[in-house]
Amino acid sequence: MKTFLKILSVKNIIAILLTIIMGILIIKGSAINDSLLAIFSASYGSVMTYFFSKRKDNDNE
């Protein structure tokens, strides 16, 4: 149960949602405005990079 609650953090919910939306856009593939796809892709990449490459602060530094 603790693992499930850990998955439901805001960071993970946003990541899962954006991934689902990105998958739908890629699979659908038709009638998607190129600029909209480019903006969403850049935003998706930025959010994923920010969420999953943040360094944890250590008290030793």
C-alpha cells in the first residue's frame, strides 16, 4: 500500500498523464498541428528532465 501511495505523488501523476497524452498524440498521428506537437514535445521533455534529473540536496555540501 505504501508503494501505491508513493506512486500517487504529484510528480508521478503529471509524468504519467503527460506520457499518456504523448502516446495518444504519437499513435493518433493524423491531423495534429505540427507547431502544437513541437510545443508539447518540448514541454514534455522539459518536465521529464526537471522531475527525474533533480539532484537531492545533501547536508554534507
